[in-house]
Amino acid sequence: MDIKKFDLKKRIGVSFFCLSFAFFVNSFFVKKLVIFILILCCLCGTMFVKTQTNPLFLHKDVESVCFVSATNYEKENLDVESVACGGVFFNYCSLSTARQNLQKLKKNATGIQFYLADSDIIDLLGELKCQNITESQFDNICLYSGYSPFCQSAVFVDGKKTNVQIAVSNDEIVIGFPVILTGY
């Protein structure tokens, strides 16, 4: 047997093996690269999508917040004052406490109330992007109902989808999502 022919056959065999291995590795690598790029695009896309948070959590005139829930958060060592009413607790706290513990407080909440002083109702309706606003007058209280994109749950009031209710009395304002559950 000629050594040169053997070397040539060996070289061709090794070259073919290397090429097929390189193709396999490259196609595997290309698949992984494409998947990585798709995942990266999805992550970048979600970073630039603005998630809307209720602007009242940043509002300067909010004096207190109430999370209506079946949970008594006073027992959870949060800076919350809870008032029991049947099987429901009205968990009152400051705006800073609400911001710090928002995920925990809103987890089981059936409603959220904000208490404000010295705010302009027209500005508030604009900030909350309220639509389909109805206005009612009861004694000394002006009551607004409407729909806002900042609340996911809704109820039907007079046949209209409603998820925000605002009560204005003198200089005090109570805003409830989806409706005011604590009274006004």
C-alpha cells in the first residue's frame, strides 16, 4: 500500500469529518444564536413598553391610602391601621407606606381609596385619563364616576362600565378604585 494514498484517504476522511462536524457545530451555534437574539429582542421590547401605574401613588396631595381587603395588614408589622367591618378590613396607611408595600397591600385588595386635600378635580380627571364621566350631586357632595386605564377591575353603574369614583366635599377628595367602599 502506498503511504501517500493512505495519507490522502486519511486526509480526505478527516477533512470530511471536520467539515461535517463544523457544519453541525455551526448549525447548532446558529440555532442557539438565533434563539438568543430573539430572546434579547423580546427583553428589550418589554423594557421600552411603559407599564402604567396609577399616578395617585406619585401625587403630592395624597394624605392617606386605604386598601380594602379580607386581610388585616396591621398584624403583618406594616405601618397600617386596620378597621374591621364584617369580614372586610379597611387598611389605612400613608402614601409612603403604600408605595413601599404596594405589591403586598394590593395583592388581596378588592378596592383602593385615596384621600386628598386641595386638589383640582379637573386636573385629577385628566391625570387619571377618565372617560365616560358622569356627575351627580348629593347634599354637599359632588360625585364623579368614570373609567380609567389605571384600574383593571370594573363594575357597572347605571349600565356603564365604571372603575373610578370620586367624591368632592369642600376641600376634601376621596377617590375609589373601582368604587368608593369606605364612605364619603
